Amino acid sequence: QVQLVESGGGLVQAGDSLKLSCAASGRTFSSYGMGWFRQAPGREREFVAAISWSGINTHYADSVKGRFTISRDNANNTVWLQMNSLKPEDTAVYYCAATRGGPTIERKMYDYWGQGTQVTVSS
């Protein structure tokens, strides 16, 4: 069992940066692939980024590639999403998720989810 709590969201202007954190509980955190997803009002929850248990392999949605960076610290059970050059279209609730498998863009492959943190980017 893994419990996830996101933090770090907020209201920023276009071009600003934010760093989201996901704190995980559970002794087996280091064995899980981790991902970030987001959901804007009226839209499906979409993949943003994922990272392997080791932190070596990462994947990004095309819409955030080059602007967002996912990283993790297994010693402290934490995953981060550094978001730079934010755009109004990045506005969404951002969710952290854990998968027993490798990092994947497939939402259905994730076993545990956090409650989400709101990111709002004004133009």
C-alpha cells in the first residue's frame, strides 16, 4: 500500500515556474514507477511525466517536454515535478500516481493516486 500527498500548487503568471512535490508513505516506495497526470475542467485526465523506480528512465508528454522535469528521491520517498515556462494551458489539477510496473503513460496501469494539487497559470 502506498499513500501519496501532493503539494506545491498555486496561482502563477505565464512564464513562471513551480515545483510540485509528492510525498509517499510505505516501505516499498523505491520499487514503484511514479507518474504525474493532470486534469483540466471538462477534460480527461492526461499523462504528464513518469519516472522509473531507479530514476534513470523518464518519459514526458510532448506538450511539456523541455519545460517540465520529473525526479525522485527514494531515500525520502519523494517525487517532484519541476515546471518551467508555464503556460495558461498548463492550468489543471495535478495528480501523483504510483505503478508497480515500469514508468508508463497509461493511466490505467497506475495503482495508487494522490488527491491532487491545483495549478493555475494566468496570462
